[in-house]
Amino acid sequence: MGYLLKDEALIDIAKENIEWVLCHPLPAKKGVPYTQADVDSLMKKGRRFDAEVTEDPKALARINRRRNDIEKQLKVNSIDRPEGRLGADAQSMAWPWAVYFRAVKAYYEATGDERIPKALERHYLSFPVEELGRNRFVVNVEGLLWTYSITKNPELLNLAEAAWAQNGSELTQENCLDDSVFSMHGVTMNELMKIPMILYEFTGKEEYLRPHSPIFVNAGAAGL
């Protein structure tokens, strides 16, 4: 907006923000091994009262989902992180970066700052596929492939395909072909619906086109 309006105050805010992120990549970090006892300990901390006192299938399903999520996060935490991750040293910056990528992309398109594709390449390649393939983190495929379109590093394309193939999000290659009505967060659905189409754009693989006819029909049936 700052460049469109030629508003120097807005431009300065954007520059300061982007500059700080580019100049503060995270150092390499060793993974933390875990055991089943760690999973059990975290399960106890997050235990829901209704799951403890009832055999309700929905409550039990929540327990299983929580255990699965904990195990996946601990697996990610056990993997060494190479230098170059951008953003805060938090449990995961995958979702924030799926959104923040749009700001970085806009800044690059306005300025042509050549540091950005190089920094994004190191950033994305610091994520293990087990992390990018989880839930809505797979939305990062869009940023991965935008970066690939500039740097041409095949590792980015391979990581993008592998993340989608993890089938870890609410929409997957398999359930997108299901013609039943579904219910999920609308914005997340819209973001995830794009991923197979973007993958098709960069790979030409017909398999990425197949999910879209049923899912668009389902979205309409759900009032989305």
C-alpha cells in the first residue's frame, strides 16, 4: 500500500519490519530426543475432564487426536534445525509464515530486493517435511513454490510435493475426492484448496487436478 500511495511513512514501516526479519535468521538448533514418557506427561497436562469421566466416543476421539498431535510435535522437535529459519524461535513458525510470506512477497515485487528469495530458500529448507505437512502448515507450499520459481532449487519443489503428500491437513489428496458434505474453517479451506492447483502449475501432474471437482461441489453444498 505504501508504494501504491507513495506514502513514505508506510514504506518506512514495511522496510523496518522486513529488514529486521531478514537480518535476524535463527542459528542452527539441535533436535531434542523424546520418549513415550514425554508423550504421557504432556497428555496429562492437557487432559480434558469430560474425557476422563465418560466413554463418549467424541471425547475419546479428542484424546486420540491430542496424543497424535503431541507425538507429531515431539517428532518435529527431535529433528535438527539448520541455520536460516526466519521469525521467532517458537514451537513452530510454519503457520505465521504462511501468512507473513504475502508481506515479504509484496515487498520483493515492489523493491526487487535480491536478498529475499535467497533468505526464503534457506528459511523453507530449514523445515522438515514432518512439520510442513501438519494441518494447515501445508499452506506454506504456496511460498515454497513462489521461491522455487525464482531460485529454481529443486529441493523446494520436492519439499512442496512431499509436504502435501503427508496428508496431514483437513483437506488431503484423498478426502478431496470424497463427495460427501464436510464442515471446516472456511478461510483454512480456501487456502488449502489452492495447494493442489499450485502444485499442478509447477509440475504438470494430472493427479493434482483430480481433487478439485468434488471439493468445489462440496463447498457449494456447505454454503461456502
